[in-house]
Amino acid sequence: MTTTNHAVVLAARPNGAPVESDFRVEQRPIPPLAPGQILCRNLFISLDAGFRNWMDEDSGDNVLPAMPLGEPVMGLTLSQVMESQHPDYQPGEYLMARFAWEEHTVTDAGDFISRLPSKPRDPLSHYLGVLGDTGLSAYFGLTDHGRVQTGETVLVSAAAGAVGSIAGQIARIHGARAVGIASGAEKCAQLIDVLGYDAAVDRTQADIDAAIERACPNGVDVYFDNVGGPLLEHVLDQINEDARILLCGAVASYSATEPLPGPRNLFQLTTKHASMHGFMTHLQLPRYDEARDVLGGWIDAGRITVPEHRLEGIDNVGRAFCDLFRGANFGKSVVAL
Ligand SMILES: NC(=O)c1ccc[n+]([C@@H]2O[C@H](COP(=O)([O-])OP(=O)(O)OC[C@H]3O[C@@H](n4cnc5c(N)ncnc54)[C@H](OP(=O)(O)O)[C@@H]3O)[C@@H](O)[C@H]2O)c1
């Protein structure tokens, strides 16, 4: 049996956007299995911007506890059971789990865990992206809450990211016009060329209102918001009647050292009889298989392209996480161990 483990520990609480020195790789022993526990090998680590919230001493919410300093960083993993003393888990099974950034995990399986189908699709890393929480956020967000219709304009922030790269393509499958927001001319060109967005908005340009107006000449019917912050206020000025604002995430605020000001134009929701809806995808766990079947069908039919920002090795996990906050990823960010 393997006895050594490498883990990425939280060396310092990030001050603003995370930097590589906030993380440190340590060698740690693998504890022996106790009754009721499983030993897993973590094959892929998923990098998710939202976990930045729990790196602060006081995260300001009670969804998860703050991560302790000097301990392995909590995250999402694609893992395989190697040994089991738990009646419900067999060696060889694949799990999507909330484990730590480490090569091996010993657990009583009480963490958020979803099993992969007995015959999982290839590549397995898709279960952290398009077939995991991020792709399913795009799917449930647009279908359940967005109720996107043919001919509507769907605007997506962080459009090249894990959620956004799938959201734009789902919007187009529903016959909508998809417009993506990303940073930089090169990434915006890729939104159109690689992901099939109809138009793109570079969020780094000076006049963001004019850029949104140019890209969305008929206004915005659905705003799939991954970012929050000042961008939300700009978009609210351009929503149509009955618009739906989907609050998937707020990456602009995760690293803010002071609370960001809220939008000053919420009255737009009243006059446009529009709605804002937040959602947490993991609460839909019983529906994951149903959604994976639909998304898998679209991938097989060539209707969805799945970009991945893939790095290799435990030493690159911290860097891959920091990449999310400097916009360096295109697609789902994973590290293969
Ligand atoms: N509700 C749920 O259940 C659920 C589940 C999964 C994820 N989420 C949320 O969905 C959002 C997207 O997640 P993801 O995994 O797909 O991340 P991601 O989009 O792959 O990566 C983050 C992207 O956000 C943009 N960004 C970073 N800092 C920013 C800032 N200060 N202002 C504006 N944009 C910034 C960058 O793109 P550009 O530089 O190109 O703009 C970056 O590439 C996150 O907020 C995440 O927490 C929610």
C-alpha cells in the first residue's frame, strides 16, 4: 500500500487575489484505515474560484467553515477508491468529492460525494467540468431559472471559464443569441471562434456600457452572472422587460479586501418586471444523472465543445488556482495528478 502523500497546504491567508506563495506542498503520511473509512487516490483536482471564500479567517457565510492555516486546502476532486472498510464503497469506484488538494485521501465518506456512473464517460476530468458542478450550473441555471427562449439575447460573464464556456453553448442550442464577456481581445476572439459565441465584450475596455450595447443591440433578456461586482450594474442598465438575471457566482468579490458596492440601479428590476435568482447547483444532486445524459448527448452530437485548462502534478495546483483570478484559464481548470 502507498504510505506517502503530497498535499497542498494553506501557507498564508490570501490578501486579495491569491498568489502562489499562499500555498505550499508538504509530504504527509497516509493514516491507516479505520472501520467505516475509505482510502482514495485523487486523479484530478478541480480548481474552483468559489473556494477562495473559505480561505479567509471569517468567510462571512456559513456554507462551509474557514480552512485552517497549515492544513491541506479543501477543494473538489475526481477520485478512485483504492481500499474500503465502508460497506457502501468498493475499490475501483470513481467519486466526485469534496476532499483536499492532496494525492490521497482517507475519509469516512461523510463529505459531499457523488458517484460516477458505473461506466463513466471519457475523459474522467469532464466529471469536474461539463458533467460536474460547473457544467451543471450552466445547465440548471439556463433551463430551470433562465427559461431561455429562441431569439433571446443571453449575456454571460466569465464566458471563457468553466461555467461560462458551457453556458454560451447551451444558450445557442436553445436558439438564443449568446454574447460573452471576457478579458482581452485574444480571449474574446476565442469566445467566438472556439465556443461559437455570437459576439464578445472585452471587460477591460474603457467604455463597457457602449461595448455591451454594441454586442447586444436588442438588449439583454438573460444575464448569466458569474462575476457580480460593478459589471452587474452596467448590465442591469441594458436589460429588457421580463429579463432574468441568474446569480451563479460573484468572482469579482471573492478576493476583494473591502465589500464591493451593490448595484445602484435595482429599480430596473421593478420597471422591467425582471427577476434575479441565485442558485446552488450541488443541491440538485439527485438530478445530476438526468442532466449529465442531456449534456453527454450534446457532446456526442458535436454540439458542445469542452475546453480544459489542464496542468499536471501536485506542484502546479496552487498556480492553477491563482490562474482563475488573473483570467489565465480558458475552460475548466483542472490539475491531473
Ligand atoms: N452557484 C453554484 O452552484 C456554482 C457552482 C460552480 C461555480 N459557481 C460560480 O460560477 C462562477 C464561475 O466559476 P468557474 O469555475 O466557471 O470559474 P472560471 O470562470 O473558470 O474562472 C474565473 C474567471 O472569472 C474571471 N474573473 C476573475 N476575476 C475577476 C474579476 N475580479 N472580475 C471579473 N471577472 C473576473 C476571469 O475571466 P476573464 O478575465 O476572462 O473575465 C476568470 O478566468 C464563480 O463565481 C463560481 O463561484 C457557482
